[in-house]
Amino acid sequence: MSGARRRLGSVLYVLGATAGLALSLSGCQRGKASAGAAAPPAPDVSVAKVKLTQVHVWDEFNGRVIAIGTVEIRPRVSGYIQRVAYAEGEEVKQGDILFVIDPRPYQDALDSATAQLAHARATAQLAKLQYTRAQALMQSSAISHEEFESHRGEYETGNADVQAAQAAVATARLNLSFTEVHAPISGRAGRAMLTPGNLTQADQTLLTTLVSQDPVYVYFDCDEQNYLRYNALMRQQGHAAQGSPVRVGLANETGFPHQGAVDFLDNQVDPATGTLRARAILPNPARQFTPGLFARVELDGHGQFKALLINDRAVLTDQDRKYVYVLGPNDTAVRRDVQLGRVADGLRVVESGLTEGDKIIVDGTQKIFFAGAPVKPREVAMDSALSGAQTAMN
């Protein structure tokens, strides 16, 4: 037993010595690797000087395109549709025929009224002759007073019958003209709700809709704070909000390429939403605006002022704070918290946090892992940085 123990002790000793030697060699190798590693080079970054310039800031709202004129076309007489006289979805001019209702019953009614008028005129002419003769006979006392009054009554009744018959003819002619349904305004016609052979009811059946095309309205809601600020600005400038310029862009357009003007402000703020309904009017010669489309509206509500501008590409976010890296002493990246405003001419207005002359890092911020890190700056213009950002987004 003692010999076995000695042999086991010898084996454990050899294993321990081997493990110690391995650990020692591993530590030496790690030390050599650490000693041989060099510090990483400073990253290349693009820096641009903060831009101080006169800016014109616009406020953006969401709106809807609405036609100035919208008409529901309904017949003014009952009857069967004989013809649809327009191309669905196409533009029509004021006075163009849209539908034709079977005119034959109304032509017959006009002919009958015309005949009644002729009969009434003949009867009235006879009554006039008899009344004229009765006047002569009355002067010579050849007829009684009662007979004279009877002839005069027939004469006046004949005149009244003629006027009633004339009115009946006018009504029948008007109803006949209503069998042709004309466009009351110029605009784009919708689909025909009835096809030939269907019965229409006067003033009830919807035949189609018609919307005007040029110009158009764009309605949008202005919040209470902006409305109060606009009012104050307008009082300072000495003119009303109506006529203020607006810029409009559609959902598939970049920027706001269309120009218009405010022509209406509602007379009260909606207490439920805290907004005021406003309306702009825009020309639409190319028919780009279709009623019902979503539109982005920019309203000029600030006037001109000097501001510091930077590229949005340089702005980073730390929870709820915005910051940029400013080029500091010895080409280091210094963090600077900023308060940002609206966009002006494609650049972001800086309300606080930067000063004129500061140079900010606009490209390569992803290579900066901590504030104070060394960088290798390459100076560019802020506008060039803007162009690069737009190219990257496209």
C-alpha cells in the first residue's frame, strides 16, 4: 500500500508541474501580444462650420384638397333615361348635356298647352268683340245694364284664360327643356348612376356628381398656439391673415412645389380639438390636385430672422436629448447638447447649444465611441454636407 501511494504522489506532482509550466507560458504569450498591439488610428471625419444666415421658416400642417364647386346632378322632371351624353370621368363645360330623359310626354304636354292657349285667345277675341259692341249699344240704351255687365265679365274672363294658358305653355316648355340635363358648372363628371332605360324621379334620383377643377381649396387645421402667434405677427406687420402665402406638396412630391394663399379663416376655434380651420386657394391648371387628396401645407408664420443652421445628419440622440460633436482642441470630438428648431432651406435651426464659428462633425459620427476621442477632420461646407445627406437618402 505504501508503494502505491508513493507512485500516485509522483504522478500528481508531475501533472501539477506540467500545468504550472503551461500557465506560465500562456501568460508570457499574452504579455507579448499586449506589448505588440498599437493604439488605433484616429478616424477620418467630415466637419462643417455652423452656418449663420437669414432664414425664412414655414410651419407645416396636414390638409385635404376640396373642390370649390361640388354639385349632385338630379333630374328636375320624372321620366326614363334615353341617353347618357357625356364620357364618365371626363371634364365637361358649363351647359354641356349630361343626360337626356325621354322628351315625348313633355312634348305632348307642350303641344296640348299651346292648343289651349290658341283656344283661349280665340275665346278672348270673341268676348272682346262682343264687349265692344255692347259698349256701343249701351250708349243708345239698346241693351240692359245686366247684359252689358255680362259681356264685360266674359271679356275679362277671356283675358284671364289667355294668361293662364300662356303660363301653362311656359311651364310645359320649361319641363320639356328639363328633359336635357345640363352641367351647371364646368368640372369633372363622375360615373353615371343610371343607364338608359331606367326611371328617374324628379328632384330625387342622383344621376352623377360634378366637381370643379381649377382652382381648388386646401383645408387644414391650425393649432391654437400657432394661431395666436400668427395673429401677433400679423398685427405687427399690419395686415390680415387672409392673403398669407402658403406652399403645398402632395404625398408623392418632395418639398412644397405649389404656391397659393390663405383666403379664409373660420370664425371660432374648435374647443374639442383646440384648432382653427383655415383654407388656402391654389391654381390647378395641370389638374394635379384631385378633390379628396391628402396635402402637406406650409404656412409662412415667422417672417425672416437670423439663425444658426446645421445638417440634420450631424444630430445624435441620447434618450430625450439631442447632441452633436464639436471639433475641440487637438482635434478631439467634444459633445455639445443642443436645442433644435424647425427646418429652413433644408438645414436645421439651432436654438441653443452652439455658437457662430463652431465646427461640427457631420460625417463619421459612427466612428466616435466616446466624448473626447481623437479624430482626423476634413473640412467641408455645410451645404455640401446637405447635398451628401440628400444623396445618401435618395
